Amino acid sequence: CSKSTPAADDATAPLKVGFAQTGAESAWRTANTNSLRNEAAKRGIDLKFADGQSKQENQIRAVRSFIAQDVDAIVIAPIVETGWDPVLREAQRANIPVIIMDRSVQTEDESLYVAFIGSDFYEEGRMAADWLAAHAGGRTKIVELQGEPGSAAANERRKAFADAIAKHPEFKIIDSQTGNFRRAEGKTVMEAMLKTHGNDIEIVYAHNDDMALGAIQAIEEAGKTPGKDILIVSIDAIKEAVQAVADGRINCTVECNPLFGPKIYDTIEQVLAGQPVEKKMYNQDELFDATNAAAALPSRQY
Ligand code: AHR
């Protein structure tokens, strides 16, 4: 991509970055938005923020508007994996580098974006399943709360978990439905599952902490004790969930770090300076359970 740095055009012009965010579906997402906003403010970057309100067409419209405004770079957190090639091609034709953040895209042409920065969702799902295989204590019947349909986060966390538990034939996923990464929907879906399956449910695997926290409310309202009557395994490690692990209401949460701000702008600055960057950059994520949650709490940043 041959876009020149803003400094080459005007030494005083701030860097203009367009950011097409998914929406505000979870506490994780809010932390992610704040990270990009705060770091932009620190660096004097002119950040143009668009809330996609969980609709890909809104994100595509936002990217087109960033192109029309001739921004220096575009960051997309894609709601779903597919359907991006036409708008990515438009950005490429305008010589505007695109960074794909958090959720990956499926594309026929990898040159349409300069870098992906995010977590390895498959690895997160595998870590959750492996933890369960070691700690289920004879419980075997699982219900799954899936994230937004079509998102890389839901697709990969689902596949990894299914692949890993397939090695342990005693486990069975007795129901799997989407709660769209939202707390209220996690609660509603869990209420319905408790009605349908009653005491059969022994384990909840939630694709994110917000849905796990919603499910916990439903479990408590049904007179059961989350963490004991029903094991809860989740992903994100937002502070509230790590606290719930320390309190014994969630059994394990796998980290998915949302604090990308510094890495995103470092990468954009390198790209605009003509320096090479790695195509795919993954965060290192940890797992929190009863052994380490309490000690980790004071330093959790989100
Ligand atoms: O794409 C990352 C996922 O999106 C997070 O796990 C979830 O909380 C968020 O909404």
C-alpha cells in the first residue's frame, strides 16, 4: 500500500484513523472501545469512531465513509467473518491500509488487509475444554451459549471446544443456542434451557463472560448454585467474571485481552512509515480458575 504518511503531506496534520467497531454488546467490547479511544487521545490521533450496532451493513457503510473522508488508515472489528472483500477492495484502491482487529475475516485475497491483530479464539476454546476435561469431576452434560452467529469468535470457540471434547466421549453437548454475546440474552436462553432440561444440565460453556453472568442469574433464580450444582466455564476474563471465579460462582474463565489500542496504533504508524509488519499478531491469553483468580484481581485492567 503506497499511502504517504500525513507528515509527508502536512507535518502538523494529526493521523486520521477510522474505526468500525462491532457495537457495544458486552463489557469486553466497551473495554476494547475505550482502549482504542484513550490511546488515540494520548497520541493526538484523530479517531473517527463508528458503532456498527451489531450489523455488518452499518460497518460497511462506515468504511465507505472513512474512504470518502480520506483517512490514513482503517481499523475494522468485523461482526461476521464473510462478505468483506468488496469494501476491502475499495479501501485498497484508495490506498488506505486496513487493520483487521479482534475477529478475523475470510477473504479470497489476503492482500486486502495489511495485518490482523487479535486473540486466538480456537486456542481459547481448546483451553476451556481442556480445563473441563481435567476438572469436571464426573459431570458430563453440557449446554453451550454461543456468541453472535457468523462471528469468528463464536465459530472458532465452538469448533475448538467440540474438537477437544470429542477426545473425551463421556461429555455430551445436550443443547447449544446463541445468546449473541449479551448478558440479557444469556439469561433468557439459560432460563429456557433450564425449563427444557431441568436437572440434566451439569455444565455451562459460555462463549463469553457476559452470557455466563446472565446464565448465573437464571441458575440462581431457579434455586441452584452456579459453580457447584452447575459448573460454569467461560471466556474473556473481564474483571467481574474473575471476581465471580474468586467467589466460586464461575469455575474458569479464559482470557481474551481487549486492550489493543497501543498495538493497533504502533502497527498503523509502522505501515505508514513503510516498515514491514507481521501479517497475523496474536495476544497471549491466560486462564483463571480457583487457583489464581483472587491473586489476579488487583491487576485486572478490564
Ligand atoms: O470478539 C470477541 C468477543 O466479542 C468477546 O469475547 C465478546 O465478549 C465480545 O463481544
